Amino acid sequence: MGDNKSTSAIRLSSGALRGRVAFGSVAERGAELAAEYYGEVSCVYLDPPFMTGGDFSLSRRLSNSSPRVALDVPAYSDKFDADGYSKMLREAVSLSRELLSDTGTLFLHVDSRASLLARQALDEVMGAENFLNEIIWAYQSGGWANTHFPRKHDVILFYSKTKDYFFDLTAVPCGTVGGRNSHMRRAVDESGRPCREILSAGKLYRYYDDEPVYPSDVWTDISHLQQRDPERTGYDTQKPQALLERIIKCSTREGDLVADLFAGSGTTGAAALASGRRFLLLDMSDTAQTAMLERFIGQPVTMDAPVSRGKPEIKLSKQTGLGIYIVSLQSFTLEEDMQAGLPPLVKRAAATKRGAAVSLVCGYLDSGVFTAYAGKKRDGKSLEPELSVSVPVYDGELAVLITDVLGRRFCLSVPDNIEGE
Ligand SMILES: C[S@@+](CC[C@H](N)C(=O)[O-])C[C@H]1O[C@@H](n2cnc3c(N)ncnc32)[C@H](O)[C@@H]1O
């Protein structure tokens, strides 16, 4: 049924927009984004490849129960020499500087492999005088080396654009005085309120147990995403939303615009939505675009159009209720050559009627823009998911957006003549 429709943009809900996801590299889209958003961004977060020499993927989990049925779809390659890496960083930091307002700040997230080159690029483009912090994000997850101390921290370099920057530490409390291990003496004040006290240079310092405490430049209270964390999208290098919420909240006010030029699975967007900020995301990986589409279903977000190639056989049905259409995916059959290379369990799942589909979003197409009114993602309970959604009846070209196990996205119109099938 139907060809992939030529769409210019996808809106994932009909409400007022809060976020935009652009597709392409910093080099490809930089000039256009700089012209459109020059000086409008309050905070840029950059989480580029770390020069690991590896390849990263998106795990498409079809079943949560044993045996695990999942396919790793390539997302991006992290193979750079030092010169190529420095060039890529300089391009991204230069674009960030153009996007930033004069009170804006930049966070560049790397690890010990790339921190020297990152610091050099930042000093050169942002100015060494605008360096604010080298934040250490320490965590426990991952393997355990015995040829050297296990490497258990990332480095987040924090710079401002000018000396007149916005920063609010009080927006990011990380506990209370009473909840912390402390060398101070426990006490109660005259009114019975619990506190800690310390005598220093003849002066008594008192901190109340219920007073908030704030993070220093060493962050140990945010853990890496665990394997079964419900926040996980399957994107290999996904960062925890709590990390991005801390970054966004201390550096922006509600309603401000935050940008991420290496967006991956869209964690910065998720954190911005949760904190009442707007966002601009960029990523050059087609797979990352699919991860973000599935993450933002139903959210006030616009994305660049799908460009996925291929022609799976797709059958839909449509029923009309009281002011609604119920649109269901009847079957989704992968092209034969695509099935050939699949691992046996995934191949078996994909051979069922809808086993290769991951999500269904339904809405209307108007002048090349697809606006979604309802969407559903498979929940991992069944190898053959029920993907059925109801949308209000409007005049217009009814259409669906479907993602598949291979990480592709397809937009096609729902024909009139399938009513009641
Ligand atoms: C470490 S991941 C980001 C992960 C993200 N912070 C998250 O939480 O999911 C880096 C991302 O940068 C993207 N990327 C690499 N080089 C790029 C470039 N030159 N322009 C835009 N995106 C790029 C990759 O496709 C990848 O998704």
C-alpha cells in the first residue's frame, strides 16, 4: 500500500510547538541554523562522539520477556584521528557560540580520551577567560579494569559566552543538609529545629537539616542509566535525563531555548520538556532521528521529514466511529532482501503479521506537513503488537507514520477505500 509520502516536516502533536529536531550534520546545517537562531539560545549542551574508535547502535527490542528478541541497528561511528576530531569540535563550538545569547552558556560533555582536545577547542573559540568549570560526573556502571584504575567519570566543560552570563545554583538543589554525611556536630537550636554545627576560628556555624544543599563541580549523585531503566530508548550513548535537567535548570529560565547539536536519542529535549524550556536539537544519524521520533510521540515537537528508503508492504484498516477514525496496522511485511540478514529470532518475529513494526502515529497531511493526533509504540509484551489509534475526523488527507525494527520511518496516506476492513 502507498509510497513513502513526500513530506517536509512532521509535527508530533497539534499543540503549540515547544521543540524542533533537525536532521543533518553541524557542517551541513550550521549556516542555516545560525541564521535562524542567532543569539537566541540560552544554553547549549554538546555530547559529541568521544573518540572511542567504536561504532554505536540503537537496540530495537521486540520482546521484553525471555528469550530476548532484539536487533542492533547502526546509529553512528566514532572513528576519528585527533585532527579530524578537533575540527569537528571547533565547528560545533563555533556554531554554538553563534546560537548563544550574550548571557548564554555552553556545556561540552566528553571523557578522559577527548577532554584535552575539547578544552583546547573551547579555549580557542569561547575564550579561556570564559571557562567556568570542569565538572566531573562520576558513576559506578560499566566494566572493571585491573591494568589501571577503572575509568569511572566523564568530564563536562562549562563555559560562558561573555562575563555577563546567567547561572542559578539555587535552581538545582541536590539534597538537604540533614541527608548528607557530615563531620559536623548534630544539634538542635533554641526552638528545637535539628541542625549541624561547627566551630571554626572561634565562630559557630549552624546549618539546618532541612536546608537544601547544592552540587559542587563533582557530581556523584546521578547514576548512569541501568540496563533495565525505563528511561532507556535503546540508544547506546543515551545520557540520564536527570543530568540534563540539572544542566538546563541552572543555566536557563522557564521558556528559554536550549540547543543540542549532537542530540542522539533526544535526552536534552526530554529534559527541556520536563523543565518547561523550549529546545532545538540536531543529529546527523537517521537512526537517532527514529529514536527521537519514538521518544517524542504525542509531544509538541516538530521534526524534519523522513527520508528512509525501502518499500515494505503495509496494510492498514480504517473504521469510522462517532467523530473519530480508528486506524489500525493490519500487516507490515519487510522486503525480502531486508529479512535475509536478520538474526533468527528477529526474523521469526518479523515474519508475523505486524512483528517488524515498532510504532504507529496517525494524523493529517497538509501541504507536505504531517500533523499527528495520536500515536502508539509497541510495549514489548507481544511479538506481534496491536498498533491501533483513534484520531478525530477532520477534512484533510488522513495519513500514518510508521517506524520499523530496522530503524526506518515511513509516512503514507490512508486510502478512503479501506473503510471497515
Ligand atoms: C554521544 S551521542 C549523543 C547522545 C545523547 N546525548 C543522548 O542522550 O542520547 C553523539 C551523537 O552525535 C551525532 N553526531 C556525530 N557527529 C555529528 C555531527 N557532525 N553533526 C551532528 N550530529 C553528529 C551522532 O549521530 C550521535 O547521535
